[in-house]
Amino acid sequence: MKIVREFAHKVVQYENVWIPMKDGVRLAARLWLPEGAEKNPVPAILEYIPYRKRDSMRSRDTQIYTYFAGNGYAGVRVDLRGSGDSEGVLADEYLQQELDDGVAILDWLEQQDWCNGKVGIMGISWGGFNGLQIAAMQPPQLGAIITASSTDDRFADDVHHMGGCLLGDNLSWASTMFAYNSCPPDPDIVGEKWREMWFERLRGSGLWLEKWLRHQRRDEYWQHGSVCENYAAIECPVMAVSGWADGYSNAVFRLLDGLACPRKGLIGPWGHKYPHVGIPGPPIGFLQEALRWWDTWLKGIDTGVMDEPMLRVWMQDSAPPTTSYECRQGRWVGENSWPSANINQTIYSMAPARLLDSTVIPSGENECCRLQSPLGLGLFAGKWCSYASAPDLPHDQRQEDGGARVYDSAPLEQAIEILGAPRVELELAADKPVAMIAVRLSDIAPDDKATRISYGLLNLTHRNSHEFPEPLEPGKRYRVKVDLNYIGQVIPAGHRIRVAVSTSYWPMAWPAPESTGVKLYTSNSRLLLPTRQPQPEDAQLRPFEPPEAAPPERMEVIRPEYHNWTVVRDLATDVSQLKVVDDSGSQYIQSIDLAISRIAKEWYTYQGDDFDTVQGETIWERSFTRNHWSVRTKTRTVLSSSPENFYLRAELDAYEGDKRVYSQNWDYVIPRDLV
């Protein structure tokens, strides 16, 4: 990355600015201004998230918002109510209070002498979510947004559920926020009341996983904040950004299709990171692209951004399977609209162990095969969303295919290019009233290595509706549709396409209440692939510039970061375990004289084929140290289940120095609701 040290404007930084809310609560913000903005007001770029502007996100924010301020914008990074140094309590994600506070921030920005009243919202993940949600409230100051790694549908396509199945990341993500919410504000910002604020959070934030588990279908809880409920409410221009290794690429396509406002879509090979630091690479000059967007919509400068294709995606070349890529080979392609007239549907019929393309006439074979996958099929699936904490991408799928039914095409006579969401339609019958299906689409190389390129899950009780699930009638045949994640992928000539179907995908998804057998009927089953012919215009696309950013914050590494995934199978006890270590290490931030550390560990276990032994456990530890101030928190969450219930236990301990000053335990039994 190119580090830019000289800008058109000198930058003035304010470590903390208080933004008052109507109820008297104050939100804490870091502020970057072009020198002289008080006399020559500028537009503001807001990012509004709970991830601690003072320390955890400090270096990242410094690089982005110094860059924007140096190019003539006010950079504003605000901690949500109850997070970081802001007052109050954060009790859940995307509450109406959060969105109302966001609108109040825009009102406050308009009143500042350094702001000309025009504001853009930019955010990745949480900030991408609430950017869309605030845009739907139509505040008059909001001129445009950039939403990265977000969703328009909080139930169908978020960290909590997929296809009506409960995701393992639901536990992982809840544990992340459990740990964040346990952290105190900085006494150097809030003064002597830091301890009072801290205890208010410890007592009031709650165990979010318990709330989420009580909403196992798409009810009003998930409809709130899902902008797909009314796309027309968003009228300001929207740039939607994601990556193929991210968990949120599907939403980009739906937003382009559903919105009527000016809009752009951008998808690279990246995981859950902004594209200028995107992994897998190649990264791009995303901050330059953001400036083109802001200049167009907040300054009225014709940058040509709206003359370019509505959608740009990285068309990935075939690659051997691995859990970590430094870079994905490929090329940029563009579509002037979405849905695109350049996309055609290629249909493959399913026959015993085979996929037959449309040029082959099916022989009338009607396979009826029984499938009852091992409980642990999925240990090599990687994470639902790659957070660039490799190795978290899917391994060679041959290790999963032995417990699945697989359907292979003949070697391709010529390469095909996939762009869109594949779909698999299956005719099946289950022997239990609750069952799930996982469908994987893989690229099979001539040496038989299997690279997963997309997948989809379906809780079969949600086959007709996520709002109103219905139990299966054992033995009855149903025709179901499993939508796979969108993808841009080239499969070369000589390679094969594989569809693999399983009845479990643990720990990606929580298993069904008990082991379930499913009969698959191929005569009415098929794969639908969205295929694209390469376009000559792709070669004429304007190339992205190399990534740039302002200098990072100076940090001293005390303990290096460490990330690892380990699969252990104890053949003596028949216990299998996936252990994930996400250790961000420990750093000393010189400018604020603060040492911080963070480490998370996760365990996903089961024994044999006993569905009652499935368990997920997470432990987080965070610490903050300055001179005589030393604070540490530890959170632990354990989730298990029986055929009837989920069992949730959690612990929170907070320390000042070596003294434990707060402790709380939770213990819940939550009925399963056709999950």
C-alpha cells in the first residue's frame, strides 16, 4: 500500500468531541478536519460503529479519515451509545435508539461551523448495516452512502441464519459483542466516572445470544432493520461493496436489483475487509474510489463514476483448494445493469452420480438414493464469513464428499464463466419432521482436487416460508429449491462441476434435532447455473489505482498476533473437535500511552454420531493497561442442545488489577422452533 503523507489540505485532528443526544446522553467522536474548515465548511463523512475509536480501531481510522480530511472532507468516527467512550448502554444491534441517534448525529453535524450540511455515511459490517438503515429514514443531510459487507435482509442473509438454518457464526458473533460490551471507557476521555459507566454496561448490555435464539423464524425482530422490506425508502445514492470470501456478497446484487436510486456495486476477491486492505488480494485503491463517489454526490463534481458500469466484479480464475490465499487470480468484468441481459441460465439435469448438460438427453434413470450424512461433515468448511483471520477458508472438499451424495459433470469441453446465484432444485423425502440440506458447488480439477466455489443451506421446514415454517411429513416427497451464494468464477475446460448434497454441515450450521435420513430423487432434480459470455468491453474497463492510505498510528508490538484452526479426532473416545484461535496479540499505542490485548478461542465438539453431544464454546479475554490503570475482562459462552431445547450458559468476569470486581452468570433453556 502506498502511504500518502502530503495532501492538498493540512489535517487537524481532535481526539474527542462530545455529541449530545436529546435525552442527555453524550456520544464520543474522533474528528479530522481540513485546516481552515471553520471558515470554508466542507462535507462530512461519518462512520458510526461500536468498535472503540480510541484504541481497537484507532490505526485503521487514522489512515482512512486523515486521508479524507486531507482531500477536503471532515472525517467523523462516532462510538455507538454504550460503546467505546460514549455514554449509555448498548443492549442489542440496530435498535431504533441507535438509528435515532444516527439521525441526531446528522443534525448535529449540520449545525457545526466546519460542516456545510452535506453528509455521507461510510461503514463496513455494522456501519454498512446502519448506513442503509439510516438512509431509509431519509434524513435531509444525507447525500450518499457507501455500505460495505452488509445486508438488506437480517434473517435470510446475515451472521445469524442461512436458509432458515442456525449458523455457528451466530454463537461466534454473539461472543464477540459479549466481549466488546464488557470493556470500559477510557478514563483519560470520560474522567472519574469511567467506573460508573463501566458497571452500567456490565449490568445492562445483557447476553445478546439469548435474545437472538428466541427468534428462530423471520418475525418482526428480524424485519426491523431489513431494508428489503421497503427498498423505495432509500432515495440517496448507494455504493454497495463486498468480496467473494465475505459473508455478504449476495446483498450487493439484491440492492442493485431492488433500489431505484443511483447505485453502484463492487465485489472483489476479498474477505470482511475494506478493499484497500482486502485479503485475498488483489487490493485496490478503494479510498480513491470513495473520493470519486463523495466528490460526485457531496461536492457536485463530475468524476465520471456514474458513466461506468453499474456493477464491477472480480471474475476469479480456477484455483487449487486451500484455507488461505494471498491473492486470487482473475480479471475485472462489468455489467451496465443488474439483472443483466448478459447472464444466461445453463441447466444440468441430475442422474445417478452425474450432472447431464442440456445437450444430453436423460436416459430416464430415476435414482432414489438414501442419504444420512455423518454429523461432523463440515469440519473443513471454513467460516461462514472470512474475517481475513486465515486459515478460515474451505479446505479440499474431497474430505467432505465421502459423507455426501455427489453429482459430477463430464469434463468441460470449453471454459464456462459463472456470474450470479446458482440454484439446485431437489425432489426429496425425509424420515423426520425436521431436517436440513447443505448443497455445495465445487470445481473439480483433472487431479480430482475439489475447490468449493459456492454453497447453500436449507432448513427443510422453511421450504415455503421463513416466517411460517412447517414440519415435514415423513416419507412425503417434496420439491425444494436451494439458492447458493452468488459467485463470479471461471471453470476451465477439462475441469468438472460437482454438486454435493449432505444432511449436515457442522459447525457451519447447527445440526437438526436428530440424525435424519433423506431420499433423493434425481428425475426431478437439477442444477441451474447463471453463465456469462466474456464481453469485449471488459478489457476496456478503467483500471483501479493501487491502494493508498494516510500513515497508520504508531504501535509497538508487545505480543504478536496468532491465528489457527485445528481439527482433532480422538479415535479412542470418538470425540471430534474444531478449535479456532483468533489472537490479535498485544500492542502499545504510544500517542495515548495505552497497552491493549485481545484473544478469542472457540471450540466446536461432538461425539460419534450423537446429536445430543454437539456443543460450541467461546472464551474471550481483553485488557487495557496504562500506568496504574489496569482493566481486564473475560467472557465465556457455551451452547448445546437436545432434540427439544437449546441450552445456553455464559459467564462474565471483570477485573481491576488482580481483583475481580464484577461477576455474572447466565443459564437459559430455549425451546427449539423447527430448527
